[in-house]
Amino acid sequence: MSFYNHYLHPFQQLSFPQGDKDKYCQQALWYANFLSLLADLDCLEQALGCEGFDEAQRNTSYARAWANSSDGLRCAIHAVLILRLLETLPAGGTEPAIHVPQVLFRATIVWLYYLRFYVGDPAEWYEQCQAFNNPNSLSELRHISVNLGNLFLSLWISSRGGEAHQNPVPPVDM
């Protein structure tokens, strides 16, 4: 948390134009650290097939178990926050920092496997995300003001072609 307080929080306090606030995408790097802590990204990349079909088959069980764990949900939250943050980068102009492509790739892999292998009920999943809005639940996310349940729900529905399958969940309030 001291990294956030020392380097990231001052950017939010300054009155710079939006593009100058975090031109090195340090906040994306901050979230990416949690991807590394909460998932074995090498196993997820191997499950993607980067080392061939046999390795992909061996690592699929890890990806399936991870996606249905609390670490999987926490990691997916950080991945979604990375994706949303990088969506706000201006097109053209300056080139993003050198770590941005890798962070984007890893966040995409995390989100892909979470969506692919999560087998729980979306209503239960929405409630878990809402519980994470409690300031005491995830200390690393205490500084952001995002309704995680609604953010996840909107991405979940859009990833399924605009339809929520299984049980209905509360409407999105974004």
C-alpha cells in the first residue's frame, strides 16, 4: 500500500489534464502485481497452448480450479480493472509505457480463463463482487470508487453476447 500512497495517490490529487495523470500506466502495473500474486500465469499461458497441445491439456485442470477459487475472483477483479484502465488511454499521441502490452496480455488471459471456466451461479458471483465493495474486504482496492458487482456484471453480460444465462441478477447501475 505504501507504493500506492507514495506514487499513485499523488497523481489523483493533482489537477493535470486526464492524459497527463498517469502517463506511465503505473496503476495498471500496480494491478498487474496482483495478477502475479493470485494466479500462476505460466500455467494459464500453457493452458492457452503456448507450449503445445499436451501442455495445454495438463494445465487446463489448474485453470479450471483457479477460476472457481477466491483467488480467481480477486485476480479477475484486478484484470477487469486493468482492462478498464487501459481502455481510457488516448489513441495516438504518445506510445504507452513498455510494460503495457504485457500487462494487457496477462489481464486478457486472466479474464478469458475466468469467463471460460467459472461454473458458479452468476447471482452468487454478483453477491461476492458486491461483498468486495466493503472497504475491509480487499485492502488493495480500498482507494478506488467502483461498484465491482456492476462492473463485473456488465462485462459478464457483454462477453455472453448481451444475455445473462442461468439465474437473473440485479440490473446494472453504471
